[in-house]
Amino acid sequence: MRWFGRKSKSGGSGAGEALGLLLFDAVNDALAAERVLVAEGYDVALVAPPHHLRAGCDLAVAVPRVEQVGVERGLVAAGVPIREWVDDAEGTADVCDLVTSVDFGEWLMVRAGNMKIVVEKATGLIVNTSGGGCPDIPYLNLELVGATIDDAPRPKELGYTLCGLMLDRAYLEAKALLGGGILTHRSAES
């Protein structure tokens, strides 16, 4: 994963570029910041901030420190509230470090964090979502179950919590696995 420079710049920065963190009071603000910054051409990453920096939100946006002024200016213009800028990204963790899948023959289950999505492999029909305790999960379940993986909306576009973000990671992985045709009828034990 590239975390440095702007996508529109040629050449980019070196791998040793220092990162800073944008901290937020709400998960939906962090998700909005990521959308705005990616649309503006910045290469950013959603990360879990160190515990001592968390205050109501388990997400932060990692950005090269040299981009701080431009990033903050863009977020203010877009109306995205920032709680704080921190000059050091040490101790952060990638929010999607663990994505696993299990092939149950007719169904594929993909788990990201504590969220799971189950898809019928022959039809691409989403048959179940589960996990999490966030308030948007029942709504996401209603919107996804019964739709095909190709026609279903992205959970990240519908939800506004960390659970919704993790369900989006599981959705993308399921879509990639099913779209790539790499699955075979393996047993759940393999």
C-alpha cells in the first residue's frame, strides 16, 4: 500500500516519508475525509490510531506530513470536521490487516474484522451478513441480503460506522474472489 505523495504527482516521495495523522470525533467524519482526499488526488490510508489518541473514533487518516496544510484546507472546504492533527503515525495499525475467507462448497464466507458476508457462489446472491454491534448493521443487512454481489451497493457508501467499513472490506474481497473465478469446490477444512 502506498501512503506517500499525491497521486497526481510524478515520481512520488521516498519510502521513508514521515506520516502524520488526522484524528476525528466520529467514524463518518473519517470516512468522509478519506473520500474527499482521494477525490482530490491524495494518497491516504485509513488506520486505527494508537489507543492513547482515540477519542470516540477508532479511525484516523494517515497522510504524509508535507501534505498537512493542503489536506486540512481541502477538508475544511468540504465541511469535514477534524479533531486534531498529530505529527507522528507511530503505533497505528491498518484497519483491514485480517481478511479471511472460507469456502463452504456452495457458499463463500468472507470475514473482515468482526464482520462477515456470505455469498452463494453459483448465483452471486448475498445470503447473509453478520457481526458487529453498530447501529447501521440492520440497515446494511436489509440492503445487501437478497442482492447479487455485482448489483449490491457498497456497504461503505451506505454505512457510517467502523462495522460498515469492515463489511465493505469483506464485500470487496468476496467480489474479487468470485469475480476472479479462482474458487473451486474445496471443503471448509482446506
